[in-house]
Amino acid sequence: MGQASVIVVGNEKGGAGKSTLAIHIATALLHGKAKVAVLDLDLRQQTLGHFFANRAAWLAANAAEAPMPIEHAISSAGDALAKAPEAEQLARFEAAFGEVSQTADFVLIDTPGSDTAISRAAHSRADLIVTPMNDSFVDFDMLGVVDPVTLDLKRHSLYAETVWSCRKQRATAERKQIDWVVLRNRLAPTEARNRRRLDERVEALSKKVGFRVGPGLRDRVIYRELFPFGLTVADLSPAIRPVAMSLQHVAARQELRALMVALGFQGLDDAERIAAE
Ligand SMILES: Nc1ncnc2c1ncn2[C@@H]1O[C@H](COP(=O)(O)OP(=O)(O)O)[C@@H](O)[C@H]1O
Ligand SMILES: [Mg+2]
């Protein structure tokens, strides 16, 4: 008890899919009957916060039930905390983190696409960092620069540096390893050549920088169209079906399940149930 597993979704790149991944991991864990606390450290965008507000509203309006997280809005005053001094932000984060990690099985933290003090604080508390990246050399550039011919690592770049220093800090403070999984997001079926080249480089970089490569997520409408309802594919059931089901949804659930397994979690055990309907 009192020892929550801390998952941080991060990448110092906007639009990589952090919040999308965070809501999917959160709902998948919730359906695995875990007590999940969520903290949204993107104080300006508040995507995670909005998602769960949508969820509560949709469930109430439809008299439906779905598991909810323990939510601790570290920024209840909208944009106010975003403009507050760093020390105040840190204090609010520490207080929220201390509170939820007592009661939750998992603390899931979404972070902004930039290097902020609270984002760093969260990263150094992580047991697992999950980093989505678009299938693009532009996103790859946030992790490392490799020689284009030999694939030798020339240097870590921005985000790998951040993770590196948080890992060092964590190892010194608690002798704990932070597991780091990088996965490709918004994979397009038509980009085989670009993907192969990127695959080689991500693999090469993974050994040098020290992350695992997770199974990617395709670019699918279902990963974004359920947002206004506060739902994800993990929630779909005969009682919760705001859009017509299709084979795409079944494929998306399988994709999400494969990701959860790679991250080391169960959950989504009912995927077959939906597929069978
Ligand atoms: N696998 C995906 N398939 C379809 N759309 C996606 C996928 N991942 C992310 N998106 C969309 O891409 C945009 C950026 O994603 P978001 O999760 O907000 O990124 P971040 O939090 O890293 O800034 C959003 O419009 C989101 O709906
Ligand atoms: Mg986001």
C-alpha cells in the first residue's frame, strides 16, 4: 500500500501524441480494475483534464457507467497556475503527487511538450516513462542525432538529455531504475520506406540511449473521435457506444492491448468480448 506505480507520458515535442496516449493508458488501466490517479501537468492545454470532464458529463447525460480516475486537478484556476512562479508550481505538484500516490495503484502523469520544472520533477519520480513520437525524422531529432551512414550516435538531443538526467537523479536518490519505452504514433500504412529507415535508427538509438521500443499505434480516427465524449476504445461496450462499431475499432483495441502488454500491464481483457459482438 502507498506505493503507486508512476507512469509519465513525455516528449519535449508538441503533437507527438502524449495526451492521446495518456487517456488510452488511463482508461485501459481503469478497465483492468486498477485505482488510477491522473495528473495533468500541461497547465495550459489541460487535455487530460478536459477529457475526464467530458467523460463525467457524457456518462451523466447518458446514465451510463464507466470507471473514473482519482483526479487531482493541480490547476483548478485554469490558466492561473501556468503563470505562477516555478516554486509555486512545484509545491502544488509535490502536494498533489504526495496525496494521490498514497491511495492509487497507478499515478499517470501527462506532461507538456516543453521542458518545465514540474515536468522534470514528474520525470524523476517515474517508474515508467512512455514517449510517443510521430513517424518522422523531425520527432526523432528530439531523442538523438545519429550519423546518417553509420547510425553511430553523435549526441543525445533535448529530450534524451532530460530523461538521462532524471534517471541519474533517481538512481542516486532511490537506487531505482526508470524504465523507458519509446513508441511510434500515427503510423501511416503508406510510408513503408520512411518507416524502415526510421526503424533502423530508432533501434540503434534505443541501445545507445537506453530505451525499449514499444509497439506503435496507427493513425486512426477512433483514437481522436471519442475525445468529446471522454471515452476511448477501451470503454466501448454494448452500453457505451457513441459511434457505430467497426472492424477498425476492434483493430484499435488490439493495438492498445498489445501496447499495454508491452508496457507490462494487463487490462482490456474484454477485447474479445467486443470483437465477438
Ligand atoms: N494514433 C493517432 N491516431 C489519430 N490521431 C492521433 C493519434 N495520436 C494523436 N492523434 C491526434 O494528434 C494530435 C496531437 O495529439 P496529442 O495527444 O494532443 O499530442 P501531445 O499531447 O503530444 O501534444 C491530436 O489532434 C490527436 O487527436
Ligand atoms: Mg498534450
